Amino acid sequence: MDGNIFDIKRFALHDGPGIRTTLFMTGCPLDCLWCHNPESRVHFKENGGKSRKVDSTYVIEELKKDLVFFEESGGGVTFSGGEPLHQPEFLVAILKEMKNNMIHTALDTTGFVDRSVINDVFPYTDLFLYDLKVMDPEKHKKFTGVDNKQILDNLKFIFDNNGVVRIRFPLIPGYNDDKENISDMINFLKDLTNSPIIDLLPYHRLGISKYKKLNIDSSTEFLSPSSDDRIQEVEEMLKINGFKVGIGG
Amino acid sequence: MNERIKKLREQSLNAVNKISVERAVLLTEFYGSVEARGKSIPVQRALSFKYILENKDIPMNDGELIVGERGPEPKATSTYPEVCVHNINDLEMIDEREKVSFKADEKVKKIYEEQIIPYWENRSIRDIMFSRLPREWKDSYNAGVFTEFLEQRSPGHTVLGEKMFGKGMEDLIAEIDDSVSKLDLINDPDSPAKIEELNAMRISAEAIVLYAKRYAEKLEEMSFSEKDPMRRSELNKMAEICRKVPAVKPGTFHEALQHYWFLHVGVITELNPWDSFNPGRLDQHLIGFFNEGIDNGSLTKESAKELLSSFWVKFNNHPAPPKMGVTARESNTYTDFTLINVGGVKPDGSDAVNELSYLILEVIEEMRILQPSSMIQVSKKNPDSFIKRALKIISTGFGQPSIFNTDAIIQELTSQGKNITDARAGGASGCVESGAFGTESYILSGYFNLAKIFEITLNNGFDPRTKKKIGLGTGMPGKFSSFDELLDAFREQVEHFAGIKIRGNNIIGDVYSGNMPAPFLSLLIEDCIKNGVDYNSGGARYSTTYIQGVGLGSLTDSLASVKYNVFDNKHITMNELLNALDKNFDGYDDIRKNFIEETPKYGNDEDYPDELAVEVFNIFHDSVDGRNGPRKSVHRINMLPTTSHVYFGSVIGALPDGRKKGEPLSEGISPVQSADRNGPSAVLKSASKIDHLRTGGTLLNQKFTPSFFKDETSLNRIISLIRGYFRLDGHHIQFNVVDASTLKDAKKEPEKYRDLIVRVAGYSDYFVDLVEELQDEIIKRTEHEAI
């Protein structure tokens, strides 16, 4: 089965536990102003994008290559993007094969997808790396182009079904690092789970050069990363509320 | 680090490398004396050794706890005119050269001119050797197809075993007497030679005891005039120790270190063997003394550490004797390759990591000096915490310790026929060489330039640089209709040159066996005494001769390029390719770009090139492995370069991987610089496809930026990387943790970075002492891996 990917990165250290190989899949239904992987949204080498069409058997072979290191480190494969759930059949085909090989799987997702797709991948996903960006529906729509109701509902569904989740919270100065957003997030998550784990992902400027390369305008071009003090403040807020916090992915 | 150690360390770091004529003068005096006349060669050698030890200066460094120097002061380095006699030009070159120089003043040159050269000219091993080696050996040597380890330094490549920490010279003399008494003087026609050899061993054993006694006397004298009561009592204690060891076996931790050091000085005074000498499994040898000292209160952890630190300085005081010519280029360093082994398994196979292993790591971390080099042995039985402790030292950018796979080493050694207990008592020495410590003579005979042989194959046996036909006529590659034909031609050429090298090894082995026995070293390696046969004649229990393959990555990529671009995809014809190489890619920029960027490369875990690496490895292995060698040895291969990949690159024109004329080759089994693009796990997967267990060592270099070592989680991942590689039977891995900007600054302002030590290839070296090409190579690699 064919699918579209834009990279396979081995010895990826920031996408879940242990030594991992990350598959970057093309295409995303969201349009986040701060996206650091803009190439994921560009299809088939348009505008210099790296997206390529590949067969799932090829991908499976590539993903299995570091098996020995997955085993030694408690690592595995991470599906990222883009939005991996954007290509559900391709993804499920690969996920199944990973589980046949007893490889740990992590899914880095926005959660903006039909429930049926979550249902399809759920049995083969060991860990959801689930993005929570903005709690306020209006702002979410404004910053990402889509409504967050489905995202929040799906997250609840995963928790209700005892899925293992790490929340990924990209900290974008001026967009979602305000107190209100953070307390909304805390309250929402506390209802879902007793032991929330959250990764704070401070905004970095690595994506900027990609925008230039791709000839895409970026409205966050002049955004600076959060200060270390601010990151620490947010971290404290989360910790006081019983969250386990990681910095960076 | 206490004041005493600080002072000793500083003294060692600041000492100037210079040539000392003391040994050469004493040796020459002896050989010109009546005493030398009418004696067998082994006895002459032993008596000259004794004469040197009786008459050499016995310096004491202020505050030191372990005594004995090869020369009259730290880094005053002996020469060995009986092996290789330097002429005045050589001395001037050694004095003046920019890198790895040794001061040689007018006095040195005068003594050489008047005494040393007149006696040893045309008598040295080097002279004898070159007069006996055939023309095709010399042609290949001059073309840079291989190097020769034994032309300036004698066979050594061995390590002391545990037994020698439980024996004194008196015990060995008793063994010698026993061996003599068992000789069958009627039915064994070799018995007269054995008697001479055993007598020589006895003289050598007595000589080292005499040397220790001289120190005992000196220390006693010093204690009389010493005002500080603390130091006075130390000097008295040291005198007592020198009265005891190495005559009888050591009984305490301090005695064990002094015992070893006397043996070390003995070995490097007798001759200039490669890799100096080596106490090997130090944590294993000393743990008994350590525990006993702690238990009976005579030793504390602090005093043990101080003694070890003092011991460490002694190694640093002894640079490798000056090398010149090709030998200097293949091993361009002051390091003399003592490699302390820590960890691994015990002879019964159980986890050997002990309290002393960690204490030794602490010493390594604190001392941060070039010598001795250090490594950890990692078996699947050793705990991760042990690796983590070592990684914390590595993360400081010191390049030490390197990391070895004990389980692989044991399999390598047992598959060569060693019994499992001897194999478990072994480890790695020099750069990465597997050996059974205390029982094996495993001689490296020379680097073997696999990429050069490919160039010669592409030229139908002709060497474009020396303009001589030195290979076989295996056909013009333009006429080959398949890649397999090219590979067959290459195989024939490798077999041809391996034959020339092995023939040379046999001659050189005979030269050493007949002219340059090493009776003192023979005392220390089992079963020379029992056999009544010298180390250099095959007396050791196990004898192996290695040829070290160089350029695996460059050669693989070159073959892959020809296969991919000429045969499989027909991007270019063979003749066009040869033209581009001949022109050093001048006017062929697009083709070169294509070769570099669009052609499969070794090091990315892709089977297309990696299968060729395996093919090349097998061709080299099958051409060498199992063939008989000198000293009743068997030839084996290993894959390491020291610095020869720079020299070997300098004699090769452009290669099909896009490498330009004269550029360094890839080192060890590492990929070509910057050719690996899928990260470290892919490199390790590629490197593990060759069968490490059929070698006596492989070398893999991984350079990381500090971010990979920044916290516990990162360290755990590095541990997993190591464990994974070792599960795949990888032999060795070393990490350079340093950022490129630091290296660039060091290159620009060497005076500010004198102490910057980096991992080169199986050893660490001062960055500023490296030749420029090597500096650039390390910078390039470090930049490439920066994230």
C-alpha cells in the first residue's frame, strides 16, 4: 500500500522513550501559525517539499532496521508528521506490522480526526503523544484553522479506554502561554486522569529557515522563544497540580 | 588530586621530549668490550641489558612514590641503534620537525657521529632486514601498499598476565633451572640453543633485581639526608619495597605497582617493542592486594588512589621512542599505546567489575593525561552503571576510556584456538588488538592499503604514482563486462600483495629470531621459560601475526560507485570513469558530485554498499587468515589504522567514491567522513555486517557533540547504543565528545589548547600534535554530526 512521507529519522531521541525511529508522514488538516514542520503540509515535491510516495513494505523494512537498539533501550517507532492519522489505512498497515514484530509504537497526533480512525489505530498504539495547543475553541480555530471539540473528545475517549498518553504542549509565546489557557488545560486533564504526564515543548526557531526554503509566509517569523524563567513558571504551575512534566520532547 | 600528584603531573606535562643517548652509549660500550666476545647472541643481549641497568642513571622525581625511568629524566627518550640507527640527518629531522619532535642537541649528534653510527651502521636489524627483503616487497612498500612495523621497532604487542603479579625473579630463576634440568641434551638437537636462551633469561632476571637494588640504595641514601620526617619514612618504605620486588613476589598494593613498573622499565630498556608494555587487567591484578590492604588497615582508598596516580605519571613520562619515515607517518604520536583494561570477566566467566575498577576510572578522570591510555571491557555480564561511569569521563571530551566488547574478544581468541580461561584473562591492547594476556605474542606486522590495491587493479597492475608495474596483469577494467570480473581482479591483486607481505614477514621474523632475542621479555610471557625458546622465536604459548586492513569505507564506497554508476545504472562508462580519476575530477565536477551525493555509501545501513564491505572484508580475510607466519605463528587480520589512513591516502590518486587525490582514507571500519547520513545507529548496523569475530580487532570511531551526553536519559541511550552494537558482535567503539568550534579554535591557537585531548583512531592524542590533515578530518566529522 502506498503512502506519503517526508522523512524517516533514526536515532530520534525526542519522540518517546528510548532510541526510536520516527516516520514523518505528509499532510496535516491543521494550519498552526507556528508549525515547525511546514514541509509536512506540502505535497509531492511542490515548492521544494520533500514529500515522496512510498510503499508500506519499504517503510516497514526501514522501521525495523534498528530493532536491536529499540530492544536495548526500550525504544521503538514513532509516527509523526504532519498528522499521521491523515493517512489511516497506510498507518494501520504499518502499525500492525510493528506490533507483529513486538515493536513499541508511539503516535504523535493532533487528534483532529474521526473517532472511527482513533478506533482503528487504538489496538496497535502503545503510546499517544497527544497535542494540546489551545483550550479556548475560538482561539484554537483562529490559530490552527480548526475547532478543538473533536480533539478534546478524542482525548477523553483515549483516556476512558485506558490508552497511555503523554500530552504535548507546544509553548508559543503570546498564543497559548497565558495563565488562563494553562489553567483550563489543567482542569480539563485533571478530569480525565489521575496521573497526567505532559511534555512542554518550548517554541524554537528551527522551522523559520524551512519556511524560507519553501517560499511560505510565516506569521511567526519574528516570534522569540520563551525565556527559561517563563518555561520554569509554566512547569511549576503544572507540577503543583500533580503533573509529571518533561521539557522538550 | 593532592599537591604531590599535582606536582608530579605538572612535571610530566611540562617535560620536554628529547633524545637521550645514555642507552645507546652504554649498549655500544658493551658490544665493543671484551665481555661481549665469544658469547652466544642471547647471552650477549642479556649481558648488554645488564650492563645498561648497572650503569644507567637512576633518577628520582621529587615526591614520587613509584621509581624508575628509562632515561635520565622524564621524557628523555632512549634510542635503539641495534634495531634502527639514526644518522645525523635523521636526528636533525627529529629535532626540527613540527609534530612529534624530540630535541637532539649538538652533544647528542656528536656522540652519534663519533660512537653510535660508526659501530651500528650496517649492523642494525633495519639494515639486515632491508638487505634480505626481495625487490617486489620493496616496490610494494615504496608504493604504499603496506607498511612494516618491525623496521624501526621490535616485536612486542603483548601484555602482562595475572601470574606475574604472583611471582618474583627468584621464582622465575627456579623455573629456568627446572627447564634446564629437563632438557634432553642427547635427543633434542635444539637443547644447546635452549641452554643459551635460558642462561640469557637468568642473566636478565638478575639484572632487573640488581637495578631495583640500586634504587633501594639510592632511596636509603636519600632518606639519611631527608629533613621531612614524613618523606623520610616514605623513602625508607620505598627502599624496602625495592629490596623486595621484583626479586620476590609483591605482597602489598604499593609493592605490586612498583613490581610492575620495574618490569615495564626492563621491557622498554631491553628493546623498543611496539606498544611499550602493559599491565593489562589492572583492576583484576590489584584487587587482592587492595582488599588485603584495606582489611589490615595498611591501605586506604585515598592512599591507593595516590599510588595509582603516581603510577599513571610514570607512563606519561615515557613517550614512544622517536620514529621516522613511513613508521612515523603510520603512527604519528608520542603515545606508546599502553592500554589499561578495566572491567570484563574473570577467568571463571563471572562479572569482574570491582571496587578498584571504579577507583581506576576516578584516576583516569582526574589525571587526564595522554598516557597510559585506558579502556573498559564490557561483557553482557557487566552492569550498565559501570558503562555509565565511564561515559561520564568520555563526556568531558577526553576521548578515554574507549569501550570494548569482552564477549566478542573471548570468541575471537577462542576461535583462534586459545583455551577459554586464557581468552577470558585477555583483552585489548595497543589500539584495539585482542590478545591473551600473559601468554600470547600477537605481532602487528603492518598496515595493508586495500584502497591502494583497488587503484592498482583499476590500472591493470600498474602503480600510477611510482610508475611501476607492481601488481598482476588482471586486465584492463574497460574490457570487464561485469562487476564480478572487476571484483575477481581485485581479489587476485589482494592475494598477490598479501603473499608479498607474508613472505616479508617470514624474512623479518627470521631476522629477529636470529639476531635480536628478547630474553627479558621472554621471562614474562608464558611458556618461553618452559619451552626454552625466546619470545621472538616462538616461545610464547600462542603466537599470532597480524596484517591490519585499512580503508574499508573508502574502498567499499569506491566499489559501490563503480557497481552503481558503471554497471547497474550505466551513468558513465568505465573508461570515462578512469579518465575522471586520472584527471583528479578536474572538469568532472558533475560526475564527482553525483558520486558523492547520489551514490550509495557504506555507513547508512543499506545493503547495496554494505554487502560490498562484507565482500571486501572476506577477500582480505581469506587472503591472510590461517597462513603460517614467523615464530610458529598463524596470520590473522584486524582492521585499524592508527594514523596510516592519512599516509595511505597520500599515495593514492582520485577514487570513484569522489575522494580526490591525496586525501585521507576512511579510518578503521568507520564510514568515509561525512558519508553516513542516517545517524549513529545506522553506522553501527553497517559496521556490524562484517564478521568481527574473525578478526583480532576492529576500530569504530563515533564523534558526538556534547548534547548527546548531557543528562541521564541521554547517557542511557548511549549505553543502549553500545549494548546493541555489542549484541551484533561489534568489537570496539570509541566516542569523541567535542564541538567543532573548540577544535577550530585549537587549530588556530594551538598554544591555548595544549591540553585538548581527542580520540584519533584507537588512541587519544593531543589535538595540537596532530598533522593538519588529521585535525581537519576530526573537525569535519565533528561538524557533520552537530545537531
